[in-house]
Amino acid sequence: RVTAFVSIMRGGDRHCTFCIVPATRGRERSRPIAEIIEEVERLVAEGVREVTLLGQIVTSYGRTSIRKQQGQSAFVQLLEAVHAVPGLERIRFTSPHPRGFGDDLVAAYRGLPRLCEHAHLPVQSGANRILQRMKRGYTREWYLQIVEKLRAARPGMAITTDVIVGFPGETDADFAETAALMEQIGFDQAYIFKYSPRQDTPAAAMAGQVPETVREERNQILLQIINAQLL
């Protein structure tokens, strides 16, 4: 193998209103850094040259169990430790949350050359009202600042995202804000999903469920935007 996946944590503590994962996988549990490094070293000895660090919200790694050091989050401390493994050539990670992209992680893109120049930033919606209903914990404006910082830190940075269309209560105006955000940023790729209710999630019981025909129409519009940008 040339590439391998390394799980660094289990579970998740962020309760987005559309997500069932915290109820099915439990609270966040992070592996010790030393244990992860041992696994990476073993993989490199077997010929692996690229690892992808995995977590439900990978940027929350060690948030409650590992102290910050010199302003660095536990996740950035882990990135630096993995980066120091001899023979490893590339590091990726998925799936993060935009709130995890603090200044220390932005600086890691600048200072760790083996950290691939790619950031997956799941925006989900470009409308602040919908982001609040989703309980995403950030605004459209804050998200745009993160994209700007990342592109300044690493020339050629690829930015990818996830988007949900037709979330309960999404109006034409809300959707227009999402479409405008996609055109403004110019993502390198986007995974676009039509909202689908998950049993026992808060969103499933929200008023204003969007008809399937509208969800499909909005889905197609965003696909046209991203496809035009990739040409």
C-alpha cells in the first residue's frame, strides 16, 4: 500500500440538528498521540507514504483530554508529530468542522510542507439563518474569513465543501445566498446533498419541510454552478 487511513478518534460531541451520529456513536474519545505515531511508523515501515487521519470531527481531536501547548490545539500537536515521522511524504485529514480551523491550523498549512494543500470545509449553507437552524456554530462571514486565511497561507490551496439544499425552512432567499457563496468562493469540488430527514433528529421535526421537487431543483442549480467552475 502507498496510502492508508488512520483513525484518531471515535464519536462526536457536536449536535448539528440534521445529524444522528452523536446519538449512534457516543461522545468523543481520542487516541493518545504516542499510540497514533506508533501506528503511522509501522505503516511507513510497510511502505505507506501517505496517511489520512480520520475522525467524525477530526479537528476536535483531543479537545477535552489534551491541553493546548504554546497556543496549539491537540490536533495541530498531532499533525506536527505525524509530520516528523521519517519516510512519510503526505498527510491528509477528514472530516473536519470549520470551527476547528483556528489560526494554529492555518499556520500548520504554512509550516508543514507534507500537509497536503487541501482543506475540506463543509459549509452546509450560505445563509446565516439556516446555519443557525442547523446549529453549525459559525456565520457566512466567519467562513469566508477562514477561506481567505487558508488561501493566503498556502498558494494553490484546494478548497472543497459539503452543502445541504432544502433544509427545513430554507427559503428562496436563503438558497440564493448559498448559490452566491459558491460562486464567490469557487470551490475545487463540492458534495451537494438534498436534505433527507433522519429519525430522532431535531431537524426532522422542524416546521417548513421543503418539498422534494424544490430540493431537486436547488440541487441541480448548485451542481450546474460547481460543474461550470470545474471546466
